[in-house]
Amino acid sequence: MRVFWALTLLCSLQTSLISAYSDAIGLSDGQRKFSDELAGKFQATEKSNAHAIAGADGWLFLSSELRLLSVGCFWGDDAAKVSRSTKPENADPAPAILDFHDQLKQRGIELILVPVPPKAAIYPEKIVPQFNTASDDSAPYLHRFYDELRSKGVEVLDLAAPFLQHRYDEGHAVFCQTDTHWSGTGCVMAAQAMAKKVREKIAADLSRNQYAAEWRQIEFSGDLTGFLPSGIPKPAPEKIYVRTVRAKATGEPIQPDLNSPVLLLGDSHTLVFHDFLAESAGLIDQLAQELGFAVDLIGTRGSGATSVRVALYRRSHKYPDYLKKKKMIIWCFAAREFTETDGWAKTPVSK
């Protein structure tokens, strides 16, 4: 009974916080209802000890992404109220991001921050059918946060606009229906947007290699199928198209280049289709195709918030001249990391 009342109090507190944040940011009625719906779905899923929610037409959603979209403001003084971090001092993502940006800037390295939009922000009608993407922003707090970072000099590449614009192009979704990750189409679109930023920031005198790209269909069971509540039937394996990229002359797969001027840093979005679910069709493969050269990679299937920056420090310690070769770091991770990870600690990039 005590647990029940504790949960009730927590839900009530979260609803009150959302209401206060909504008033501050000026949400529409549609945005308020969307937030409330997501909060209710998340809470129901928590009670069933599940981590995925079944939406319309076979679409599945990670419950923690719904939570991110429902908690309101998640930075500044409000961070500790909504973050899942066990350390309140590491709840706010902004100080760690700004510190990382400043450390890289001192070394002459550009940072491009690429948070992957939550699937429910791109396909909100699949989880809340009445939501209208034409009139309402499905992720207003994320976009406010990106504006805050930009005002402090951080380059943020927000994929929401192109993903929303092309989310139904030729029947190819930009996210997998039953998996947490973007689809092969979404991966290519992300790489094209990133490559555009690289070309804007880095001199175009880099040597170009020749690559061969080919679209093919793959079949897999998405990771969300294992997170559904008990008793919910698991959907059939999903079929999507991915673009494989290999060296044109030899047919060899793309390998990360330790000496590349560009480092791709982040969570499993940097690895999917490259070394799991498929091969030679991941983000580094698509970047090679778009840029004409291979990038370097530090990726993890875990959190892309703090652990990958620790991995960068270890690599720079192992190779003392490592960072001198870098002109740009693309930091790509799921946007849910802002609230759902175990904290954002400041981490040195080198000794």
C-alpha cells in the first residue's frame, strides 16, 4: 500500500511539474494533451514492469522516450527533479556538453551535437492518434534546449525537421517500427545532414576515395519486441531497406580510420547496421559514401552521454597525438539520454 501511495504521489508531482513548465513555455492544448497522454502511458508501462508500448499499425515505442517527452524542462534548476541520474549534481546535461565543447574548441576541434529525435516525436500519431504534427511541435522542450545550447556556441544538428518532412517518403519510414533505432533510410538521411556540416566546417582539400553503394532488404526482430508487457503478442520480423557501402575497387568494408580528421562519437546509433542487424550499412559507412573518406569511430551499445567521453580520454591517453589529427567530432546519441541516463559528468578529453 505504501508503494501504491508513493507512486500516486510521484505521478501527481510529475503532472504538477508538467503543468508549471507548460505555462512557462506556452504549450498549446494539443501539446498539453500529448504530454499528458505520454505520461499516462509511461506510468502504466512502469507498473507492468515493461519498457515498450504498442502503438498503432504495429509501431512499438520505448517507454523512456515517452517519459522524456512528458517531463517538461529537463535542464538548469529543473534537471534534478526529472532526471534518472542517481547523482543530482550530474542531472543537468548542459554543463557537461558546454564543458566538452569548450575543451574541444581550445584544441581547435569543432563539435557537432546530433541528438537523435525520439521516435514518438517523429511519428506521434502512432502513439497518440489525435496529435497533429502540422500544427504542433511534438518536442517543444527539446527544441528549447537546443536553442539554449546554440546561444552558448554549441552547434546542434537537429534531425527532426528532415525526418518529419520525409517520414513517409515512398513508403520508407525513417525509424524502424519494432526497434529503438532509425531505419536504413533514416541512417542515410542523418549521414547526409552530418556530411553537409562537415563540408561547411572543414576545408575541401581532403582526398576522396571511391565507394560503391547498393540498397538491399534485411529482415530482423526489433529490440522493442522483447520489452513488451507479458501477454502482448510479439510482432512478426520487420523488413526494411539498408544501403550497403564498400570500397569500389576492392569490395572491402569500411573500417574506422584512426587518422581521420572526423571522429564519430556516440551510442548504438553509431553502430546499428554496421556491426549489428546488418553490416556495412551503418552511420560510418554512410558518412564515407557522402564524404569520400572514412571517419574514425568511438561507439558503444550503452549510454552515449558520459562513457563515450571517458573512452575518448582513454584513447587520447593511449595515443598522445590523437586529438591533433582531429578537426571535428560528431557526437550522436539518442535524445532520451538527456533525462534517462545515469548522469552527465564533466570529463577531460586528454591530460
